[in-house]
Amino acid sequence: MLDQPKLDTSPKVSDEVRKTTCYMCACRCGINVHMKEGKVAYIEGNRDHPVNKGVLCAKGSAGIMQHNAPSRLRAPLKRVGPRGSGEFEEISWDEALEIATGWLEPLRQEAPEKLAFFTGRDQSQSFTSFWAQNFGTPNYAAHGGFCSVNMAAAGIYTMGGAFWEFGQPDWENTKLFMIFGVAEDHDSNPIKMGIGRLKERGAKVIGVNPIRSGYNAVADEWVGITPGTDGLFILALVHELLRAGKIDLRYLAEYTNAPVLVNCDTSSPDHGLLMRDADGKLLVIDRATGQPAPFDRKGVKPDLSTSYEKDGVTHRPVMHLLAERYMGEDYAPEAVAERCGVSARRIRAIAAELARVAFEEEIVLDREWTDFRGETHKTMVGRPVSFHAMRGISAHSNGFQTCRALHLLQILLGSVEVPGGFRFKPPYPKPVSIHPTPHSKVTPHRPLDGPHLGFVRGPEDLALKEDGSPARIDKAFTWENPMSSHGLMHMVISNAHAGDPYKIDTLFMYMANMSWNSSMNTRGVIDMLTDKDEAGEYVIPRIIYSDAYSSEMVAYSDLILPDTTYLERHDCISLLDRPICEADAAADAIRWPVVEPDRDVKGFQTALILLANKMGLPGFTNEDGSAKWADYADYMVNHERKPGVGPLAGWRMGEDGPQHGRGAPNASQLDNYIENGGFFVSHIAEEHAYMKPWNMGYQEWAVGMGLYDSPQPFIFDVYVETMRKFQLAAEGHGERQPPEHLRERIRATLDPLPIWYPPFEDGHVDPVEYPVHALTQRPMAMYHSWGSQNAWLRQIHGRNPLYLPTKIWEANGFADGDWAKVTSTHGEITVPVAHMAALNENTVWTWNAIGKRKGAWALEKDAPEATKGFLLNHLIHELLPPKGDGLRWANSDPVTGQAAWFDLRVKIEKTAAPEEVHPTFAPIRSPVGTGPDELRWKVGK
Amino acid sequence: MTTLPETTQRKMGLVIDLDTCVGCHACVVSCKGWNTENYGAPLSDQDPYGDDPRGTFLNRVHSYEVQPLAESGMPHPAAQLIHFPKSCLHCEDAPCVTVCPTGASYKRVEDGIVLVNESDCIGCGLCAWACPYGAREMDAAEGVMKKCTLCVDRIYNDNLPEEDRVPVCVRTCPAGARHFGDLGDPESDVSKLVEERGGMDLMPEQGTKPVNQYLPPRPKDQVMAAPEAQIDVLAPLLAPVAEEPKGFIGWLDKALEKI
Amino acid sequence: MHPAPSVIVFTTLSGLGFGLLFWLGLGVIVPTGWVAFTFFVIAYLLAVGGLMASTFHLGHPERALKAFTQWRSSWLSREGVSSVAALVVMAVYGAGLVFFDTAWMLVGVIGAVLSAVTVFTTSMIYTQMKTVPRWNTPLTPLLFMAIALAGGALLAGQVAIALILMPVAAAVQVIWWLRGDKALAQSGTDMATATGLGSIGTVRAFEPPHTGNNYLLREFVYVVGRKHAQKLRLIALLFGYTVPFVLLLVPFSHIAALVAVLAHLGGIAASRWLFFAEAEHVVGLYYGKR
């Protein structure tokens, strides 16, 4: 009996491997889909892929369960019961498209703005915005406004790019990595891979987060900060570094607007604006001559200390304003410690550690490069401290300024785009000057006058009608939130229901679960979606929705266009949009149907093309009236945004055959992508890989790649002049004037240098009555995914307790298994609680979006997601509590309009355990039934 | 075959770095996927869309909160959170093997991998009782014991590229917190890692001699740990060049001269 | 440990059955003819019935024969071998008594030894589990043997022996409980050793790996309320040992004997339920249970 069984240790793994792009979250990793007998057998990461280099997260590996989920919609649906009932009948695509064009075409002819088209987790925004622009409505955006626009906008306004898809730490060289408000957020696999690399080298990680989970759990130092005070903490670090002179003066002088002269005459209409020469070039004092000179003139040595007097007006370098602001006692560690929940000693220790690593562990790479002033440098000097931040700091009403403060800290340390620091990923950095401005001019039967979203340069770019009222339904680019670069998806339903600023006819949405976890004030939104006017008609008359799955939002829609799963579709992860580049490479990718759908469904983008073709939308139609593209794959290959530049940069057709970057459409482009593993990558030469905004070698490479049309070197804006322009308007200067009630807020919050102010909710809600901060984060195994319907993932996270810190746990005498009533100024929930010691003592939190509505996602009605899982959304309103002025004040950042999810304050009381979480909602009827009782998933024999 | 081999030619196993694991469950699900499709019966799930979803997993990630004791240097140490992946440790003295009445459980002579020959398994569950680590789970649909195979169908698989011949959990781990190799060879990368980082056995007192090793978390929150030492070292870094903005601008001027 | 009815029934009945066979084989009682037939039927119903019950929890009972192969290392396999051997040998001995009115003593003694060995092997299945400190003691085989022999004596109508063994078994039972209550704490295995994190500080389970249930939790983590356990212990002591003891003291009647046996069976079943339900498997430590 001592013989071991004979074992085949080389079994066949699969019949074929098909390589495409994951869509289980927003990271866009490359995946190898192993096929057996034509079916998906197993999914793993693609080793060659620039994003994930072979690794794959829990969601990605669980893709097979998503692809086969019983919640998949099967055919177009027409609502037959009342909204919210879930009563539908399946119809043909012909009928569905007929109904949709029957609703949309009259709007296009008469009032295109009556269509509000908002896409949720859209990875094809350059296409969906193109569709909306050609339809002619100004009302288009994706979900950035309720996600992380503060981060994106602050980054672009400050340094031409932010974190995540905009850039990354220099993982191979950084020695100290500091993260703020990062849970399982964007860029999840690359961050895990990066942290792994740091750990391998024994480099240090500092985590700043009220909650010590995930990345913060492996951080060497944990700063359990009080929510909403990160900006204050960062500015205290700035205070210490300035006082100690631990800042990179050469970097500030040469690569930022710190030396640029500012009009300091308080009586001037140009007070606070930057000084320019006749060509509009920013002026600095040249240390060689002592005279003003354009910042980019060859040989100029910008001075940070000398003021300049002209026509009786004193102009001082930005650096003066900076020193005055941050060296003041307001930002001394002792002054901020209590509010931040971090001791002054610890703030100093961290400032000293930053200074030590940045300046005593300097990195020098022997790489010769030439800057935009024409000066050639033999080396690249690096400050090996790097930062990353995400929603934890951005989803506050002071988020924009907090993100700016962090960029200021990075820049003072000279650690952006240098070895060991933070690096941009092409097509970033991209200065504001080459981004579009927003467009909102509607002409019936004509396209919009330009792209919807963009970066305002001043009040002149606001999306206002002639009468000064908002042009957009979400009030983006208005005085309420002038720099709202991603729109405000979270305000669309609320504003449409209120008819403020106007009524709409059709709401058209894609992958946005607005009647559940994607809305603040879920109950209120459900009521708005089902509310009827006096004539008995729905206040929001028509709702078209596209989703692949039976989400909660399906029940609240009139017409459903069923989408495919991610393994059944074409997609392009385009350089025109949010690409998958790495700091060392430009890259884009496709999805392609590795299996054909077995249901009557179409990829949403193809459905949009069919709609466009039916309506003959300009942009989609040839001069002879024929359709330009039959489907999305056709568009991906043959659309040209401008000659030679299309959605995909790889294998374009040149005169001598396929080439990368610019080129004509190539009929076999998708085959080339598939052959290459579903992606294209082009590496940047070593000597162009850092100092990108100033490195002419990089700039020229970027032009060749089609990222810019001409080199666009620029300096970082530690001082954002655009913001000063809004302040000037608030002070009464200029033609476009804000309404009276907003003047003071604009003046106070649109400061051109980073500031900190308490989150708005603190000012509206009694902090004594509601002493506790309440946060959410997505678990790693479900971030940005639709995981609750996933048989494997829902076993990992099938319900969510509210985690309470020791202080609250003990003060209320909680024990395991207890429940609590959680009350905000807006609402009340009753939920299970659990204890967590590694948590800020005034903060509670839970995993977001675990709670599900009964009947949704093909789950049974007694699923724990519906009985024990819950949302904090019920406690958060899209508006601040009424002030008695009759105005609707958004619960958003006053700069960008980002939803201030994390401003929430609550109180906690112990309560008897109920049967189910409160509030409860009636079950909705599932249009797809429920799933099987057992899974034994094995495709092969 | 229930008796353990006296020695194995190699001791293949995992080294799991608790300082690096971020608790993402990637290893859990990739394991579920590979082992559902490959070795033996699929890992089934019961009530997968209902109120009590439960299935067979060969690897699960626990999490623990550890409260350090107060010291003079750190009177209020912050609690720490540690993610803790756990699967079969392929013990040298594997009690799960010797209790098996049918010989279905065995430890391979060539590499020390502990396996279940499913066609011999009667599903008595005794091996799971004998395992202190919870490494074995009975599949409710198939009625046989499932456990980590160390991807024995990958690590020698000629149909896979050389670099993929590692357990799927190791291949997929985004943070690189899992390492695979021969722990019987003191010169192997994994053995050196264990040596360098103080790798440890789980429940050593159970006498199972686990092959898999865990690397302990590195000391945390050390910036403030020893105030005298730390602050003295760091203090000069923050020595002020100026107390007031005015003095600062003067300093700027001088400092710029030096560049 | 999950108190699975199949295992409780198995150990309770087969223990009693083999206990009876032990005394029969030793020749303490030498019935013949129908009386012998009755004794053996009862013994075999209990022993074989128990063994049958034990197969109910198998995932693949049709492969049960494979379980006879690993007697060199596996106590479960040894139990299978010895039980079959005991049953076969005792069948031969029983056939002599029933059909030939002959006691083949050598065969009987061998059968008795094999019956005792069977009970011992059963107990060793549990005793060997270092993972269950409550079981991992020489007291466990002692307890199983004492109960089987006392019960067997009771069933065999051996008043004198039973009157000695019943209190002995009860005493072993109490000692076993008292030791068991401290066993986990004294085992040296705790969350600190389970996780290796004890050198950092006090370890507490935070989130479970899955919010969903699993085999390990169902099989190994079973929590009995303290009061409930105390009540059951009293019931076990009262019915399993005391009532039979008292009834043995009163003049013999078939009713009293039946009541004594049934009380004993019920009491031992309660004891066995606690044997499993109170047993802490160390894997629970990974889940922060106990």
C-alpha cells in the first residue's frame, strides 16, 4: 500500500486562450480567458499587460461568475406595471429602438436639452460624449461628479494631472510612500503591486486614513486622522517644511509658478492676477538681470524672492504669498493637532521624515535631457518621496482644496515627475491650456457647439444661459460649483424632479444604479423617479436605461436596453479617454467578444450607434445619408477624431504599412490587437521618462504619438489664477457676476492658494448632537464591481456591519451581535454593529454597496444583502439642510460640485435587534427570476 | 499509503508575508476558479444566490486586530490589523494523513505535497478533524474532502509556460505576498526569505511541522516609538531657517544664491 | 464539534453492544438456545446498528470497504477491522451457544478481547485528536471502556459487576468533564500561537474570512450555553449512571431492568452529545470562537 496514486501532473489546461480586458472594476487589467469547448473555463491575469503584469484581483478571477450570473438581462424590456414594480415585458430590439427614437427624435428637433444622458461606470466617455454632442444636448456627463472629480480637477489645475490613471508613484525608486484617504480605490492592482515592490525593498509606507484597513493595515505608520481634516494636516506639514527651509528651491523656481509675479494692489481690478508680457507670457524676475522676463525664455533664472514695482503697483512672486500664508501660526502643528486628531509631535516627526528622505536620500540618475528653456542637464535629480490619494480626501466639501494642498506639498518637496517621486502616465501631464472649455450652447437639430466637459479658465467659460441661469440640468459650471469638470450626475434626478433649472423629458442612463447605491438619499430618489404630476404623468416623463444586469435601477425605468457582459463585447480603452498607460509607456486596449452572447442583448455602444443611425445624427452619418458605422467595433477602427488620430493608437495605417500613434484607419486593426493580447504599448525612451512637462524629448515623443498636436511644456500652478478670477468676480469685478447669496462663499472657498475650511456639514449640523463621522469604503473584493450577484464574491462580503471604534463601543456597552440606530440630520437606519480598535475614535464606517434591494440582482428575497446588508446612503442628502432662504444648497464641494459623501455626521444609539435592517423596502419583481440552488461549475470533463 | 513518508525529496510550500498582504482575497478567488475547473471535483457552492450562500474554498483570508501592549515609549499604541491568508500548510507530520482510514490522503514522497485521492475518499471527515488549521473542507455536493493541492496540476505542467508553473494563488497575488519554493533546500529563495525575515510556524505546539511559513509583520508605528532617540535624530531636520515670512524671504534670497 | 446524531447514535449503541459482547465472550454469562439467541440479537443490533449509523455521515458509504486498508496507521481503520473481527469471532462463539449449546471458551475470550479492542479503537479515534484538547487524554479511552463495560454488564444482567462499574464509570465521567473544562486553556494552543501574532500584542479576530457560512464552522464550531451544558451533565449523571445503579439495587424485575437499560442509554446519549458539543476544536481559534 505504499504506492502513491499515479497522477497526471501535466493535464491540458484549455483548448485556447483568448486575451481581452477585464471589466470587473475600473482598473482595466489584461486577462487570459481560458476556453474549453467554446466556453469560458478559467480567467487569469495577462503577464504581458502593462497594467497588471499577470496578477489579477479577486474580482477579476471571479469574472466567470459575473459572466454567467443569473441576473443577466436577456432581452429589451418595456415597462408594463407602474415604475418600481419590476413588471416588464420582453420586446424585440426593433421595437425597443423604435420606442427610443420615437421619444428622442422629437426632442432633438425641438429641445435637445430635454434629454439628459448620463453614463455611470462608463469606459467609453469619448464615444458617449461624442454621441451626446451630436444629439445636441448639453446634459451629458459620467459619474466623476459623485466619485472623485475633486482629485482629478485639483490635479489638472495644479500640475496637469492627478493620481490614478493620470500618474503613479515611481515604484522602483521611491523610498517613502504616503497615502491619504486610499481604500480599495482606483488603480487597485497597480497599487497593490507597487506596495509589494516597496515592501520587497523595505521602503516605508505612511497611511493617513481614519480606518486602518487594507493598504493602511500594511502601512508602517498609520495616522488615524479625523475625517475632513487632511488638508489641515497637510498644510501643517507644509508649515514645518517651509520654516525649516526643507523645500526644493531650484525645482520651485524652474518648474512652477512660485516665481511668477502677482499683482498685489488690493484696489486693482487685476488684484491677484499674474503678470504677463504683451504675448501673454507669465513674467518672473530673472536673477541674472533683476528684470522681469518671460518664464520660459532661454537662460532665465527665475527668482523666488524679489518683488517688482510697475506703475505704482507692487508685484510679488507667488512664493511670498505662499510663505505668508503657511508660515502663519494658523497652520502650526499645535494649532491643528486637536482638530486633526494627530499630535503635534507626530506631525513634526512625519514632516521631518519627509524632509529627511527627500533631501538626504536624493536620487540622481545619469540621464541627459533638455528642458523647455533649451538647457541640457546631465542628470535627473529625484526626491524619493511619493504620494497617492483618493476618495477619502476628495469626497468632502473641502476636497478640492485638500487635494490642492497635497499637490502643493508634493511640489514643495520637488517630488513630482522626478525619480523616486510621483510620475505622470501619458497622455498626462496635460496643462489646462490644452483641455477644452465646457460647451453648452444648444441649437435644435444641430450638434452642441463643442465638448460638454472641460476646464473653465474663468467666469467667461461658465455654462450659463443668456439670462444667467444654468444651461445644464446638473448645474455644472455655474457659480454654485464653477470648476465642475466632470458634471454632477448626483444632482440630475433631484434637479429634473424639481424642475430646477428646468424640466426634462427623457432621462437616459447607462450603468448607474441611481435608485440604490449610486444616489445620496436613496428613498428620496426613488420617490422622485415615481412621483407623478397633477395630470397623473411621471414628473420625469421617460427613463431609458441600459445595464447588463437586473440592478435596482432597472425597475425604475421605462425602457431597458440590455447590455452584454464584458466578455461578450467590443470596447476600446482609448488614449482619447482614460487609457491604460504607464509612466514609461503609452498604451491602450480593447475588449472583444471572446464568447458571443447567448441572449438577445447588444453592447451599449452598439445600441447607441443604432439609435444614432436611426435618427441620422450628424457625426454618425455620411454626406450621402448612409451610416458611418454599423456597430462599435466599426467605430473603434474607422472613427477619426482628427485626421490620423482615432480611438486606438496601435497599428494604424501609414504609407509603409501599420504604424503606431498617428495613421489612417486599418481594417485589420482589431486582429492586430487580438494577436498582441488585446492591447498596444509603446515605451518611452529612458531619457524622456521623467521631467515630462519640461522635457522636450518627451514632448516631441508625445506629439508623435498623437497626444498633443505640438509640444506643450508648462509650469505647475501652485497658485491657480482661474480661481482668483472667480474670487474677483465675487468681489464685484468683471461682467459676469455671481448671485448675491454665493458671493461670500466663492470669495472664501475659491482661494488660489490651498486653504482648509471645515466640511460644510459641520456648519449645518450640530456637532454636539451628531458627534460621529460616518464613512464607507468598498471592500477590495468588490471595489467598483457588481459583486453582490457574484456567487463567489458574495460569500466573502454578503453583509456588512457598522464598525465602531472602541470609545463608542464601550461607552454604549455594545457586545457582539448588537444593533444600533444611526441617525443623521437627514435620516435614520438600524443596523448590525461590530467593534474595530484600529479606527479613529470619532469615526464609524461600513463596507459600501453590500446592501441590496429585495428582488434585485436575481437574489432570493431573504438574501443577507437585503436583510442584514445596508447602505449609509439613506443618511446622506444631495442637498444641505434648508437654510430658510428657499434655495436648494447642494451637499457638494463649492469648487467642483463633487458629492460630499464623507462629510456625513451621525449619532449612534444601541437598540434591540430587529428582524431586518431598517429602512426596509418592498421587494421588486425580478425580470429574470432567481438563481439555481447549487453551483458545480466545471466546463471541462 | 496513509503512513507518512519518512522523508520527502523536497519540501515544496508557500511563504506568506503578513507584512505585505493587503487582504484583497485575490488568492482566494483565483484558487476557487482554478480548482473548480481542474483537480478532481469542482468546488461547489450551495444556495449561491440565496440566504445562506456557502461553498468550498481551499484558501481563505482571515483578519486579526492586534493591540500592542503599552510601553513607556508608546503609552497608547494604535491597534494593528493583519490580513491572514490560510490554506493547507503541507505539514511534515501531517496528522490528516495518518488518520485517513482509506489511504485517500497521502503525502507525496517527491515534494511533500499532501493530497486527497478523491476516488478513494469515503468522505468521513476525520482528516479535517485532525487538521488544526482548517485546511480541509468537505465538498457538500461531491461528498469528498477537498484541500489545497499546491496546484500540483500546475507546478509540473508542461502545457504551461515555465514562469506559470507556480500555484495559482502565487501567480495572482497582486502584492507579491505569497512565495513558492522548496523549503527543504536552505539555499532556495524561500528558505533565505524565511531566514531573513524570521518566518514562523503556525501552532508549533501541535507538532505538525508545517512546511508553509509565515513572515511576521514588521514593527509598526515606529516614528514615535522611542521619542528621545527619534526626535533627536529628526530635530535638526526641522531646525527653522526663519520664524517669520519676512526672514524666510531673506533666507530664500541667500539660499538661491547658492544654487 | 458538531454533535452529529449519526456519531452519537453510533458510539452510544455500539459501545453498549460491544460491552455486552465482551461479557458474553468472557463467559461471565453463558446462555444457550433461545436465551443466547436473544442476547446475541440484542448485542448485534446494538453493535451493527451503531456501525450502520456511523456510515450515514459518510460522503461515499459505497466506498466504505476501503476503510479496512489502513489499519497500520489509522484508528478508524483499526476500528473497522477490529469490529468486523469481533463480530465474526463472536458470531462463531454465539453459534456454538445457540445451535450447539457449547461455549467455545477460547473463541469467546478472543471475541471478548476483540470487542473491548473495538471500543478502545473507537475511543482512540477521538483521543488521538490533538486538535481537540478535551478529547486528547488517556481518560477518553478509559471513559469509553468504563461506559461500555458498565453498560454491557447492566445489559448482561451482571448486577455485581455493574454495581462496581457504574460508579467507576460515573467517576471517570466526572473527572473527564473536570479535566476537559480546562483542556483547551492548558493545551498551549491559543490565538497567539494560531496566528503567530502574540508577540505583537493581544490578538482578536476582526472580520471572518467570509461572511457566508462554511464547512469548518458547521463542523467544528459549536457553542453550548454553559447552563444548558450543566443541565445535560446532570441528566447524563442521573440517567446514565445513578438510575441504573439504584435500579440494580432493587430486586430484579424485567420492567426495572428495561428502565435501567433505557435510562442508561438515554444518559449516555446525553453524555455523548456533550462529548461532541462541548469539544473545542482549535480551528475555532482562527475564527475567534472560544
